[in-house]
Amino acid sequence: MIIAMIPLGAIVGFIGGLLSVIIVGLIARSVFSAEHPGTDAWQLLGLLPGLGALIGAIVGPILYGRGSRNSAG
């Protein structure tokens, strides 16, 4: 079951990264009203979904393993 949590964690992390990009983009647009942000900002925002997927793939099975171990004992 822990192996099945890797893709699930990656999907949830990817969606979390996309939501972060959307929220940051909306806040930045309303606060700064910048039509063309710098290149560094686009690269950073582009990394968030992939980074979230990687973190989710690592953290998901760990959290599942800890939760199943605590409920068994």
C-alpha cells in the first residue's frame, strides 16, 4: 500500500503546486498590477508544480507509514 501512495502523493503535490502558482499569480497581479513580471519570477513559479509533486511523492508514503503504524499499535 505504501508504494501506491507515491503516485497519489505526487498528484496531490502537483495540484498543490498549481494552486500555489494560481494564488501567487492572483495576489501579485492585484497588488503589483504587473503585466510582465521578470524572467526569474516565471522560472520560480514554473518550478512549484514539479517541486510539489516531488515533495508529495516523498512525503506521502512517509505520512501513510507513520499513520498506519500508530493505528496498529
